[in-house]
Amino acid sequence: MPRAGCAFTADRPPPDPEAVDPGGAPVPQRPEDLVEVLPPAEPFLIREASVGSPEQRRGLVLVHDLAGEFDAAHAGALAGAHLLDALPNEVIARFDADALVDYRGHRPRIVFSGDRYESIVSPEIALYALEDDAGTPFLLLHGAEPDFAWERFVAAVIGLVDRLGVTSVVALHAFPMPVPHTRPVTVTAHATRRQLIESYPVYWGEMRVPGSVGALLEMRLGQAGVDALGIGAHVPHYLAQATYPAASLTLLEHLAELTGLHVPTETLREAAEANRTEVDEQIARSSENTAVVAALEQQFDDFTASREETGLLGFSGQMPSGDELGAQIEQFLAEQDDRPTD
């Protein structure tokens, strides 16, 4: 791994001369070459270097929202951004987004003023150290989902997990479902061990869904013996392309319940209430939309009445099959690919 504050070291062999991108720039080949560990990480590194047994580890929680296009209504990304806005934090590691992100697929915004280009907002993937409202430290991996080098990126993250004393990794994301916005946001939980999410029901059998860096990271962490879990909020399919703070609020509420972290939610709660009012007004302008929402409400209520816990709804009032869920997600991702750049 790089020394703190240095992405490359003198005793490291030079990059493979054959490994170049189309523009001729070297492409990082080793996982550790993808990340720069910064000086604020030093206290974490020093503490873990002195640990003599697993019981002495700090037990840090690492939260991540790297769902990218697999994040309906950007609910996970909004939850992560809210944590950074609401809690004290500093960057302790930065990933090489230039080697990981496809700029043509996610074109950064450049400010043009009069007759010249003035600035660019480049994609970032950074690891932050935060403190919750009780003063408990935790980490947040926040930014763009990598397009390239998934295995090397995941290996780099797992390297940091080991060096920084992380013992639990939690993913925040969302996907579209046929549920109404007028009912509580429900979730699907997944984990490397059933014991981590035993209070959550199991809804699905085996199915095939589009992959994501977050899914690969969770799988590889489990293989490495690290506890990893995730919460997927169910966003009404008709709001999947919009902003839906109610889903982000729900993600943080479940994060607090699963980890014991004390995270602020009041601002998100206010945003969710304002958003609910706005959506209600827009739905009310169309009798067709009103009828659709009413049908979803009936299906939701019929299903939850037959179970002690809230759950998922299919179009017929039953839990959707794996194929139906996979088709719903595929459609959402296709719509993401087809949407205008702006």
C-alpha cells in the first residue's frame, strides 16, 4: 500500500510499459496504485499497526453509496451527501477516478464563460472519516461508481478495510418497485451472513440482476471473512428518475438501527415532507395518475394485511418474482442509459 500522502513510492517497480490507455497514459495495474492514502489517515493506520489480536481492532463501520446507475432516485448518493453535509469529516484516501471512470459515459461539467473555459467538476471517489452525533468515528466511501478495473478497485478497498480497522461494511442503494409514494418506504436487506440481517425477511430465490461495484465488493468481502451488508430502498417506479428523499431518510434510519451509529436525519425528514407535498400536487393534476397510485395503494394494503411485516408488492398484489424484479431493474437501467446528458 502507498505511504500516507503518497500514491507512488520510489521502491515500487515502474508501471508495465505495455499497460497504457488509448491516450498513451500508464494504467495502474496493482490495486494499491489506484488509491492515495492521505496524512489524515495516519491515526487510523498507527492504531491498527499496534493491534495484536482481532479482538483489539477498532471495529470501524465503513458505509458506501457507490451504486451509481443502480441507485433509483439517487437515494443512496443523497444519503451519503447528507452525512457529509451534516457531520464533521475529512478525506483520508482518494481513488484515481481518472483511471476508473469513463468520462464519455459520465461527462463532467465544464464552466464556459464568455469566450473561455474556466473550470471543470471532475468525478471523485474518496474515503472520508466522519464522527456521528455521539462522537463515534466511522468511514464513508462516496463518489462515482467505477466503470473500469472493478476487481482491482475492490481489492484496493479491501486493503484499506484491513489497514484501517474496518470490521463492518454497509452499502446504501435503491431500486424501482411498483409501490406507492403514499406508504412507508420498504427495503430489501442483503448480507454476507444471515445473522447480520436476521430481523429482515427473505423475499427472493435465485435470480440474475445487473452487476454493480457494490455487489462485487460485498461478495469479495464475504470471501475475505469481513462482514458486509446492504440496504436497498424501494422507490416508486414512477419516481425512479426524480429525487426521492424519503428513500434516503429510510436508508439512514436502517443504517442507524443496524450499526448503532447516531446519524442526523432531521433535514432529510423535512425534505421528504416537502417532496411528498409536491408529488401529491402533481399526481392530483391527472386522473390517470391518481388511479394508478390508488391501485398501488390497494395492492400494498392487501399484501401487508396478509403479513405481520411490510413487504414487496407485485402488479397483481403478490410479491413479484425474481424475473419480474430483474426486468424492472433492467428497464430502469435502460432508461438511465437513454436519458439526455443533462
